[in-house]
Amino acid sequence: MRSHSVAHRFKTASDFLYLCGVHVSEACLLIAGSKSYFLSDSIEATALWEDVNILMDDDRLKLAGMELRPFYQLKEIISDHMKEFDRVAFPIGSNEALDRLVLEQVSFTNRSRRRFTSTPLALCDSRMLIGQLRHVKEADEICLMKEAAQRTSRVYRKLFQECLEGRQERDVADFLESEFMKAGMSWTAYETIVGSGDRATTLHARATSRVLRSGEAVLIDAAGEWQGYCADITRVIPVDAVFGKMHRQVYDIVLNAQEQTINAVRPGITLRYLHEMSQELLLEGLSRYRIGGDIKELMPHGTSHWIGMDVHDPSAYVDEAGRPLQLQEGMSFTIEPGLYFREKTSAYYGIGVRIEDDVVVTGEGCEVLSSAPKQLEEIESLRSQLNKNLDRH
Ligand code: GLY
Ligand code: MN
Ligand code: MN
């Protein structure tokens, strides 16, 4: 619940959506070998108050081949099937009632199994198994991810042509969120981040009523969700037509590191390799401009995370032996190096730059799914067109 009697906006659990394709709250999918059951209390109901728990006709088509059962049969179905299997997977710890129900059945089954076999049922977390399935994206998933990234990129392009001076961070967030909705997206992929002035050095700054001033830049990390798939894009925009001299230097360093890291993506390498490469490139850039500082403080986050139905997709980062996972064609992740000057004694204090795009690994390299403007010349040209237009009015 968000408040006493009002719930958060409903978002279907991604693993459930991945396997069923339907948005229905309070339902459960049970897979036992080749049989699948979809359990929900409202399979025969019509909506009086809310319809997020009701199966629509389209949903029923998607669930063809599954048995639709009322929720109260869950225990019975679990207990009927458990003895046929050696392994049970469920999202352990995500729902106390489910934990109790499954563990009760597991211990009951184990007691009777002991008479026939010495091996108890193995328990594992379904999120790990489904995380493996979700890791390599299929062609139709890549299309949806690209659509999320492209629609989000077009909204960024619009924002770049907006007058920002005198507007609040909240206005920027409102603009983006309303444009995401106008672009047909269901909602934001995560809380919109808008950090102006020295707030750009807070990695996930919430949009506040702070007013954007001439001479500043604003860091924006925002994206929409398209048919269950997320984008994740960060850009830094000058409030004026051009960046200030020091902002421009930092932007140049980060953009160069980001572009070269993107160019290095190929199957067989690891995200750790890309992170180390990004850090090296940032260090090189800093020394090129003779800017001092500790890289771990200037860039206190990773360069990449998996992305898909969740903005931080829950697939594993290491293999079973604990080694960083090698990239395979179809894996998708972000590339988001940044530099944040939080040390008050630095001449660059208050500057925060992160540039973030979403990529998917291809046979030889990667495809960049997002295309919001990021070249200095293009950003400044979009910003200066705006200023000319304003002059004319
Ligand atoms: N938008 C959150 C992140 O970049 O991880
Ligand atoms: Mn990200
Ligand atoms: Mn982001």
C-alpha cells in the first residue's frame, strides 16, 4: 500500500509477465513439467471496483494451453504434483503465505519420500532460473526494447528544444513524463531523475522545486516503459545554448569514454572488462585536461547493468564458479560512465556528468538502442535554435 487504503500503481511482476504475457494482479502461475496452471480468484468475475485482477478476452487467448483454476486449489495442485519431481522452484521470501504453503508441502513430501529415496526435494529460487531465461533477449524482445529506447530518445530531442531557464526541476520531470505518456508508453521505467546545478553530483537526484539558472547544466536520467520493456537514458543539457568551459571539458571526457566503451562491446568479453576500460578512459581524459581526483570518488558507480523488463534486469553477473559472465549475442545492458565533482575544494566542484545508452550484443559488436542527441555540437545546435526562436518572438 502507498498510504492507508491506497495502493501503489500496479506493475505486473516481470517474471510472471515474461512467462504469461498478461497483466493480472493476484494471480499465480504453476508449472509442473509440461502442465501449466493459471490460478486466480477472479477468473469468472466481472469488475465492480477495479479491473487489474480480471482476465480480459485477450488474456484468455494468451493463456491458451494453460489450465485456469480458482486460487483456493493452489495447495491441492502443489501437493498432487510435488511427488513427481526432484526440484521445486519458487520466489523464496517474496510472499510469506506462499513460503509457508510451499515449505509445508515440501516437508510433507520429504517425509513420505524418505521411505523410497534418500534424496530430499531440492529447493531453488525461481528468480534465478527465469533470470537465466530472460538474460538472452529474443528478436521480438529486442524490438520492444528498441521501441522503448527510441520513443524515449524522441522525447529527449523535444526537451532539448525547450527553454529551461527559470523553470523548476519538477517542470522538467513533468514535461518528460507527460511526453512519455503521449508517446504511448505505459509509465516511466523508474523514478525520473533531474539534478540541476550541483545537484547533478547526486547520482539519483529527485526533481525538486529548484529553479534552473543560466550558466548551469542539468543532469536528466529518465525513460519510459514500452509493453513491459524498459529504456534507461541519461543526458546532460546546458540551460543556455552552450556549455560552460569546465562543463564542456568534463562532458568531452565522459562522452569519449562512453563511445569507446560502446565500440569495444563484443561477444566473449565481460561487463567487468568494460567497466575497467571505461575507468581507464576517464583517467586518460582527466589527465589530458590536467584535472586531479580519485577515480573511485569521481565515478562511484558501475558502468553497466543488465536491462530488459526491469530497468536493472535481475540476471546473474557471474557464472556458477563466480567468474564474470561472458557476453553473448542478445544480452542487453547500459553503458553509463560518469564523473561527479563533489569535493568542495575542486575547481570543478558541482559538475556532474553521466551519459547513458542501452545496447544489445550482436554477432560482432553491439547495437545501440537509444539515440537521444549526445554530441556536443548537436546539443548546442538544438539549444541555440531554441534561443533564436525565442529571440524572434
Ligand atoms: N536510472 C537508474 C540507473 O541508471 O541505473
Ligand atoms: Mn542505468
Ligand atoms: Mn539511468
